[in-house]
Amino acid sequence: MVYIMEERKARLKALIKHWIEHSAEHQKTFQKWSEEAEKMNLIETSKYLREAAESVDETIKYLEKALEEM
């Protein structure tokens, strides 16, 4: 039983690390397209993409805290 718990804990840790990396990739993409939208004079679209990128930053911080707690 202890082995199964440790195995599941290791799986969760790996998942959290993956989510952090994956979220960071999305964050960069959102920021890039926010800049592109601004160049196209899509100001509101740019704003919302920038806010999405900032929101992902907050998500990453929570994921990092979860990982630290493990």
C-alpha cells in the first residue's frame, strides 16, 4: 500500500512539473499573439491575450507552490 501511494505521489509530481512547463509554453504564445494583435491594431484582442498570459502566470505560481508542498 505504501508503495502504491509513493508511486501515485511520484506521478502527481511529474504531472505538476509537466503542467508548469506546458503552461509556460502557452503563456509565451499568448504574449506573442498579444503583440501581433497590437500590430494589427486589434487593441482589445491584444489586451485580452495579455491578460490571459498574466492569468497563466498566476496559475504557474500556484502549481509551483503545490510542487513545493510535496
